[in-house]
Amino acid sequence: MDLDQDGLAVRREVLGPAHVDAALAKADEFTSDFQEMITRYAWGGIWTRPGLDRRMRSAITLTALVAGGHLEELALHVRGALRNGLSRDEIAEVLLQTAIYCGVPAANSAFRVAREVLAEEQPS
């Protein structure tokens, strides 16, 4: 695979090297172009732009994932939000905001996912 190195670095910093390395190791003839595309365009093209810091990008990403009902990706990006400096309270505030704009059922599911992730990452 021909991976964008800046994008790969940011992807590893946000999602964690274990997750990224596992995703890349699973890539095959069918999925390798997709892995190259998200590394180049999402991580190298968007996440490296100077207009927003990573905390803001994480908050936006959490909201978008709740709106789309992408709970598996939400768990991954809650971990990324923690790595990018969002606190538990800030993640809760983002999810409260989603209840108004994305719907209470979506936020309810998101809170369940986030609570599980936070328990694993930052046990009380």
C-alpha cells in the first residue's frame, strides 16, 4: 500500500497504533484501496488541516457518528477524543448536545457506548 505518511501518523496518534496497524494488516486486495483513501484524505487531508485543533475535530466527529448511528466507530472515536484531550465531562456535553440535534434515542445509544469505553479507558 502507498500510505500518506502524515495521514498515517495522525491516524495512529488519534486512534492508537494497535488499532491502525490491525486495520492495515487486515487489508487485502479488496480493501487496500479503501485503507489508502481514508489514510490519505480523512487523516492526511482533513485531520492535518490547521483550521481546527484535534479536540474540536474529535467533538465534531463524535457528533457526526451519533447522527449517523455509527456506534462501532463511535467507540473508537471516544478513545480518540480522550487522546486528543477531551475530558469525560466534555464528551458527555457533546453527547448531550447530540440529544437535541440528533435525537434522544441516538444520544441514549451513544451514552451507553461512551460509558463502556470510558470505564475501560478511565476506570473510576
